[in-house]
Amino acid sequence: MTEGTAEAQPAPPEIGSVQDLLVSLQAITADGREYWYRGHRDSGWLLQPSVFRTPGHRDSEQSMLDRFRQEAATAGQPYSFDNWGWITFAQHHQLPTRLLDWSQSPLVGLYFACERGREAKPDEAEAEGELLMIDPRDLNEEAGDAGGGHPVLLKDGHSALDHYRPGHDASQRMKPRAVIAPMSFDRIRFQTGTFTVSQRPADGDAVPQLANARSLRRFLIPSGKKQTLREQLETLGLTEVTIYRDLDRIAGRIKATHKGSL
């Protein structure tokens, strides 16, 4: 390698079938360690928490959380969360936060890598997808943990998490961390959900830190294989109904099932 030049990285392996996924994962997971998975239906998406993707959201993170807590009170439910619980609750309801969703299931990750956006037109070309895989314990060791890097429960009182709270992360720069949360919400349970949490990027950071994690692996999902993969996942019971479990999707599935009935 010539001095001053970057070493070429091998192209990520392609996943064109569920069998391809099994073959790719067998050698990696043979060590018995836990791995987490995330799917992007567009391989061009950045591996970055939603609140940091838009400058206005990044600069208003705490204000959005405060307003969410205020407005949630109007729902008439006696919510009782600590600070991290409110952030998880807000993430569950699609408010941009510094949490990034992962799943303990590779099939759930593959589902999202192949998912067709609800706004997509039937004849619209699909983008190449991406399945991401990470070792949560190794990620935490990178962040400075000792003792194996086991993900901690996302709640107030953990000193390891103090520097990741909104407004508290400027005093000490930390790498992204893997965390778990109580399965208090349906979507976390149905998708066997876990999270990574990241600090607000420092000014001038061009690449999200999580994208450079040493244990991160990427698999490409060719656009021409997505329909086949969706059919295979449906055979295995992975559909938008089992992933999301909301009544609108259940009603849509019932309607589609009976479309040909007299």
C-alpha cells in the first residue's frame, strides 16, 4: 500500500435470500455472542439518530422533549417516567431523539432493509437496501466500559449514561453506547427492540461515530431481490402486521386477504 493512501475496503456481501442471510451469519455468530441488527431500505441513509439529521431538530432537542411531555399530559394517562423513560416514550411515538433502534432479531432487521415505504408508488424503482449488524458489548468496550461491556438498562442513576443525556454531553466526549430499555411499549416487544445512544455530534464531525464502530458489519440488499425477500419473510410470518401490530395495518391486511372474495 502506498504511503498516505487509504486501504480499499472489501465490498459488503450481498443478501438475496433468507438462506444467504443464514449462511452469512453462521460463521459470525458461532462465538455465541449477542448481535444486534438494523435495516435501512436505502443504503445511502446515514447511521445517525433522527434528532441529529436535521439542524433544527438538533438545536431544539430539549425543547421538543419538554413540549412532548407537556402535550402528553393532555392524553389523560398518568405517565410516570424518569428522564430516559420519557426519551424512550418519545422515540416510540416518532419524535426525533438521540436513540437509534436496533433489533435482536436478524429477520426483523432484514424486514426493514426490504420494507417498501408506504408512500412509494407501485411502479417506483426501489433503492438498494442495507442490513447492519453490531456487537453491543464491543461497542460499549469502545466507549470505555470495563467488565465485558454488557448493555445497561436505560434509566436515570447509571453514571455511564450521565454524559449522554440531552444538555449534559458537552463536558466529556463519549463514543456511542448500546443500551436496553424496559419493554414497556408494544413496538419494542414486537420488534425485540434495543437501542444505541449517541451524544450530540461535535461541530465539524462529518461522519457519525457509529458508522466507524469497529464491530459494525454491513450487508447489501440488491433492489432486484427485495420482492423475493419480502415473500420469503412473509412465509416466515414477518409482515407489517406482525412487525407493527397497529390496528390500521391489521385492517389493511384483512382487506387485502379478502380482496378476491365474492
